[in-house]
Amino acid sequence: MPYHEHVGRHEFGQNFLVDRSVIADLTDLVARTEGPIVEIGAGDGALTLPLSRQGRDVTAVEIDPKRAKRLSRQTPENVTVVCADILRFRFPRHPHVVVGNIPFHVTTSIIRTLLAADHWHAAVLLVQWEVARRRAGVGGATLLTASWWPWYDFELHSRVPARAFRPVPSVDGGLFTIARRGTPLVTDRKGYQDFVRTVFTGRGHGLAEIIQRSGRISRPDLQDWMRANRVGPNLLPKDLDAHEWASLWQLAGPARPGGAGRPAPRRPRNPASTRRV
């Protein structure tokens, strides 16, 4: 269901960005990228107009027809304003960058849509603070992040206070980026994502028990992998990073569910890390 069908037509569930320093941070992050820009939720152009000054083509997507029409009269020639629901919008079929202040109540739907889209290579997004942290794997990754990590790198940049928006939301925002990996860590997307879902939803008191119950990896091979990667048996799926997930999937193997495999090579870790304790 398009998100405009179940929110008030006046604001479409949006909290508009008004803090100039945050707008500057967003535009600076976009300036580090190359190529045309697609903006999600252009609103009244608080971000659209600064982005247009970079001299790049900008496609500003706005769901509110009145705002879209008004914004189109204020933008220079390198900006194209499109009135559309981003969940139905067809992203360009050429390399581009995505940027936007995402309506908090539809953040997950928009991110899922974006991750499944091709051709864009970088995204700069302002979302709810806790969502930004979870997407970047801070304090533990979610199923969504782990499912897409082999193809994307997520990075948390800064916390944005609620007072930076109008109307003022009840929670802070978070600025984070997504970069498409030049070489994916995994080639079989469906097989890998099914495996991650199985592990995340599996029963057990720790990673070792969960995986053993899944029948995907033999106990000796799993023990070897855990020693090689310094992964404790009581850690949870959320505690693994992108490379560990890719390595674990390599060990499980798409063609041999329940079969044994060779433990992946040990990947050097930061000796100062304490999360393995």
C-alpha cells in the first residue's frame, strides 16, 4: 500500500528538515559522490536547492502534488521535480546517488525498496536515530542489515536532534550512508538471504546451538570456523559482521544443506576488540 494512503494529506507523515548545519552535512556527504542525484521526499526544497548548486542533475521526488508543483517553479534547469510515491517510483537505469530525509513511519519500506533497486551506487539518508544505528550494525545488526551486508556497506555518521525538524518529532534522527560494494562478498543472493533468515529466526541459546539445530554445518566444521574467526559459541546472530556472515555462508554452502565444508580462513581482527568476550 502506498504510504500516502494511510497518513494525513497535509504533511504526508513528513518531518521537514530546517537546521542549516544538518542540511550542510547532508550536502557535503553527497558532494563526495559522483553522478546524477535522486532525492526522496523533496518537500519544500530545503535540501533540493542546495543540492542543485552542485551542478549535477537532480530528480526530486515529492508525494504531495501541491508541494511538487510549487517546488518545480523554484528550481533551476538541472532539477526535475516528480510527483510520485517513492515506493512506486522507477529509479533511473544508469548510475546515480540517492539522498533524502525519509519519513520515519515508512523508513523500513523505503529502505527495502531501495536495497532491491539496481544502478544506484551510494545513498545518504536521514532516518530515525535507532533505525540508523541498527542499519549500521551499531550495538548489533538486524536481519535486514545482515541480509544485505554482502552487497552494501552501511555507515553511521551523526545524530540529528529532533529540534532540527518541523514539526518536531518525538525522537531524534540519524544520518547514515549506504555504499554498494564494487565486488559483492557473496554471489548467491537468495541462498545467502535464506540462510541468514534461518539463523536469525532459529532456536537456541547461542550461535553454535542455533546453527547446529539448523543442520547446515557439521559441529567439527563449525567449531573450527569459530576458533579461526574468534567467535564465541554464545554470541548471537546480531553480533556477526559482514565478513563473518559471508564466511559462514561459504562454509554452509548452498548446494549442501546439512553437509560439511571447509572452515574459512581466519580474518585478522582488531586486537582491541572486546565484543568476543
